Amino acid sequence: MNYPQPPDASSRRPSDSASDGPHAGSDGASERLSDDGSGRPYVMPWQVPHPGSAAGRRNRVFPPSTPTIHTLASVITGVAVVCALYFGRAVLIPITLSVLLSFLLAPLVNTLRRVRLPEFLSILIAVLATVLALAGVSALIGAQIVQLAADLPQYQEEIEQKVQTVQEKTVGRADSLMTRAAVALQRVTPTPPPAPPQPRGRAARNQPQQPMPVEVHTPAPTPLQLAQRAFSPVIAPLETGFIVLVVTIFILLQREDLRDRLISVFGSDDLHRTTTAINDASERLSRYFVAQLGVNVSVGAVLAIGLAGIGVPGALLFGALAALLRFVPYIGIWIAAVLATLLAAAIQPQWTMAVWTLIFFIVVDVVAGQFAEPMLYGRRSGLSPLAVVVAAIFWSWLWGPIGLVLSTPLTLCIVTLGRYVDRLNFLTILLGDQPALTPAQTCYQRLLADDPHEALLQADRLLNEMPLIDYYEQVVFEGLRFARNDVLRGVLPAEQIARINQALLDIVEDLESVDDSRHTRNGNGHGSNGARKQDATELTPELRAEIPDDGRALLCVPGRGAFDDVAVAVVCQLLGRAKIPSTATTYEEVRATRAGMVDAQTAAICVVSLDAAESPPYLRNLVRRLRERAPDASIVVGVRAVRRDEGMSIADDARTQLAPTLRDLVDACGVALAQRQG
């Protein structure tokens, strides 16, 4: 099928422009009045001046405003928040741990409340269960460390042998290579002069005396000092743990009061929206943290059992270490895997245990990451991979190892908050895993960047999920509306408009052979009102039989918009897929010959324009001229045409139909041809 090409300035004839009458200029260029009532001449899309010309400089679009005081205040607020997080980490870390622990314990407390236990007793049972679980795991890990330290002398010979082997394979070879290089260097290096003789006799006695070495010995520590040194590393974590438990109890006791205070602070004017946001955020975070904790504990238990079966000493220690480090994104579990593999390689003369240990870690992590986690909380965690890495670096810089472990939960809380707070929405865009641009915006951006290949790849991906007609409606036409707005603003030069048109025509031609049968079988074709509707390729055989085979029976006419020729190409392709023969023309041909190609044999006329939604005067005049030329033909105007009950219509003729969507346009053309044939 030959699609109409975009008009080129070099192919325009003076007679074409002068045929519009009183508004024709001396140079033959049309100067019809614009549609906004301002009296300014309407500039043809291909007459948009280049930004480098004088006219282009007048139409240049500048940034809407310079940075304001509000922007400066936002930057200062962000810096102040980061400084507060850094200098107040001694206070903020326990509070943050308490908030996250309250998210974890909230489902257990709610379960105990459902069995009619008092609130305080439910919270106390949940906290005591957490303390006992942590104490039990800590005791087992301590016992494993003590046992592993006691068994290390038994593996001393194997460890020394492995170290010696590794040194021979690495350091030994490097040492021999350096020795050979040094010998070769000595051969080409000149002999240094002999050292001066040592002084003797009186000269030796006059030499300065060497200082006498002095040693300082500290007194032996007292038993109290020994006790302080032994328990000082444990006192700080115990204090932090106690503070965390106390704050967690108060958070769980006053959940409703805290929620009311948050509603009062963030949005008491819109209680419904704020309440929905807080409930949704709390439930979402609680569900995610509980699921992640369950997955990590399960992974640690499986690893502990598997490592014990392989024979690795300290299996429980490495299982607990893997469960804890798995909170660190991407690299956490592999730290535990490397440690376990090194120990397995050190305690056995062969490498069998080390290889099996590494393989077991890989299998468990793949199963947990590809099967268990998607079943529990979906394929997406809510964060982009780059955001996870950047968040790990940022929080580890602020709060050290604790910040590294808490980086993913904290960032997820911030992203969830940004979904409901307008001023923090940019954090959701920067850190979230949702696409930053809509498919229509992405398509238009690829065309602006002169990258039609990426636009075609995007079409291939989207066509796996939607029919071709929906792709044209929701992606291509929506992207063309962005382009049309840029043309009206005067920011697209004529050369770029021509490139976009050509790229879109190439994409439409490449999509000629797309198979939509899978979407028809799955029932994905829906009309604009949401009801199941017949697809454009599913016209009934009876209706197809009534449609004449003469292509001139249906004429597709574009408007004079910059991208209306592409819209006509899309409509012609969809009509051809629906077995509706059609012929495409251009706006210039119709205007130059006074509705040329339109005669009494024309059964239906399809006027396609992105300007139909605004119903400009030139489009109404075009429909009027077409009606004068073919009074008995059915005229269908689309797409996104204004309905008669919504405002100004394109025509008041009853035989002129308005099609707001591509589906309606194709169906209306088929029905109009069938009625005319009948």
C-alpha cells in the first residue's frame, strides 16, 4: 500500500497557495487567519521557521521561569535533613529500628488481637517472642563461634598446606619472576662505587653516642578494668536494643494516635485521601518487610541445613550470617558465600567441599530470588536497581554498617511516602521502578532523538501486550499530540518535522504484517467505553460481503496538520486489515482541485486529522466542500472529534459521523460503505 508522503516545501506550487482567495500573499504563501481568534495568519506546519532564522528566534521557547525562592528553600531543606541524619544518627538509628520493628510486629499483634487478647498483652507477647527469638539465635551463633574457634587447631595442618599451595601458585611464581628480572637488571646496571671506610681510633671516639632505648611498661590491669574491657563491646548494643524495644512498645500502643497526628500534619483538609494514603503505605510496608524477613530466614535455615549436610563446620553461623546479610542488596549473601567457601577450602585437602558449597549458595539464591520472592511480593520491589545501589552507598555513609543493612527498607519507605506527598513525588520518580515516561512520551522522545529503531523495538514489546489498533491509539496518536503541541509552539523546525513523519511512516510500514490473532483469542479488544467490542480485523463476513471492492468507494482525506498524513497512513492500514478497500489522498490535492478525486462514485469519505478535537474552521470548510462535491456520500471525521453534545461540532449534517477513537472510525467506515452498497 502506498502511503501519502508528508508535503515538502519544494513541491508546492504558487497556484496551490493562491487558491484560497483573499488571504494569499504576494509570494504565493497562504496567510489564512488562525483559529484562536487573534487575527494572526495561520502558519502552515511545513512553514515553521528554522530556529536559526529571524522568525525562528521570535518563536523560540525559553524556560518558564528562573529558580525561585521556593527552589532555594527546598535545596536548603534537603541539605539540613542530610546533616540532621548524619549528626543525629545516635538518636535516629534506634528510632528508625523501632519503626521498622513495629512494621514487622504489627501483623502478629493484629493476629493476637483477633483472638480477643488485650492490646497491651498482645504487644507484650509479640515483643517477648521477638526478644526470645533473638536471644536464642544469638546464643546458637555464639556457641557456633566458640566451637569453630576450638576446632581451628584441628584444621591447622590442612590450612597451612592450602596456604602453602596458594603461595606457591601465586606468590612463589611472582617471586621467581621478580628474581629473574632482578638478575637481568643487575647484569645491565653498572657496579656501584665501594663504600667509604669506617672511622677508626680517635675519629671513632669522636662519633656521637647512640641514644639509650627506653621502654614504658603499663601496670597490670585490675579485675574491674578487665571486666570493663570485656563487657564494653556488649554494653552499647544492649543499650540500643533496650531503647528499641521500649520505643517499639510505645509505637504499637499509640498507633491510632500517631496516625491521627500524621493526618493532622500532612492533610487534615482531605481526610479521605490522607487516611487512604497512610493505611495503604503502612499495610504495603508491613507486608513487604514481613515477606522479606520470612524469605531471608527461610534462606538462612536452608543454607544451614545444606552446609551441615555438606560437612562445613559452623553451618548455623553461616546460615544466620546469610539471613542477615541478605538485607544488603545484591552483595550481602555473596559475602557469606565467600566466607563459607574459603573455610570449606581450608579444612579439606581437596576442593570438593568448597565447590559444593559455592554451588549450593548459587542454587538457593536463584530459587529464592526468581521463584519465592516474586510469589510473595511480586516481581518488583518498588525500587530501581540503580536506586538500590545508590541508597546502599548513601545510607552506609550516613549510618555505617547499620545503614547498609537498613538501606533498602529506608529507601522503600521514602519512595512509598513520595507516592502520596506531592512535594516528594520526585523521589518516587528518581528511585522507584515505575517507568519515568509513559509509552506515548517514550515513543515521541525516541522520534525527537532521531532514533526510530528504538521506537520500533518499543512497538514490538508493546504489541506483545496489546492489539495493533490499541498501540496506534494509545501510543502513536498520543505521542503525535505531544508533537502537535510542539509544532503549535514553534519549537520544531521543518526538517525535524519531516524526519518524524518519515520515521513514523517507516514504522507503520514495518507493522503491516503484525499478527493480532493472539489478542483476539485472549479477548483483549475493548471499546472506548470498556465493553467488549469487535476488533478492527473482526468485521462480520456479511458486512464484508456488502463492502464494494473498488478502492475509490472510500476516500481517506487528511487535514493540514503537520502529522495528519501519518494518521491517514495508520487509518488506511487498519482499514486494509479489516478488508475495507480505501484510497488515500492529501490535503493539498483536495484543496488545489476543489475536492478533487471526489465524485458521485465516492460512497464514503474518511477525514482524519489530529485537529478534529478543536474543530478548526479550515476543517469545517473542508467537510463542507466535500459535502458539496459528494452530497450522497457518508462522511466520517476522526479522530478525537468533538461530539455534538459536547460543544462545537464539525458539521451539523446528519450524514456526517464523528469518531472519537480508531475503533469507532474503522467500524463507522465499514458500516457506511455497507449501507451505501445496500
